[in-house]
Amino acid sequence: MELRPHDQAVVNLGGIRKEISIALVDGVQVGDYVIVHVGHAIGVIDPEEAARTLALFAEMQAAEQGPSAGPPPAGSAPGLGEDRGLSRSQGSEAPAVASVGVL
């Protein structure tokens, strides 16, 4: 949305304006989609990938909120935070969460 001095920028993160650092990405311009993690743009992605990622985030949010009542439908995938058959003893870790913003 806006480039600022000292490697700072304002991005739109799902309707929220947030100031972030762009020191880790080269050549970012207003209108670019960036991956934001803990207040820093860590990469630039193309609009098609951004659309897919934002749709996945929306799907994950909907799954987390879940239906208001009743058991999950038969054959449904486990909800967020439910066991997926992996354990830390097997070397798995919780995924890092980032956001996609438009600069």
C-alpha cells in the first residue's frame, strides 16, 4: 500500500493495515504480494500463488471455527490441532504461520 523510508512499508493483511520491514526482500514495489512473518516481508509471490494461499488460509480459518454443533461429517479431515499421525519424536514440528499481504 505504501513504501516508507528505512526499509519500511505498509501492507494490507486481510483488511488490516500493518507496518512491516522490507529489508529482507529486494526490489519490492507497491502492488506486490509479500509473505509476512513476525513483521518482516520474507518473500515476494506472484498474484496467482497469493490467491491460492489466501484461499487456503480462509479454508483453514473456517475449519478452525468449525460448525456450531454436531459431529464432523464422515470421512472429513482432522481439524486444526487434532492428531494427524505425526509426533515430535519423529522430527515433525508445528508449521510456522505467516501471512500474505499486498504492498
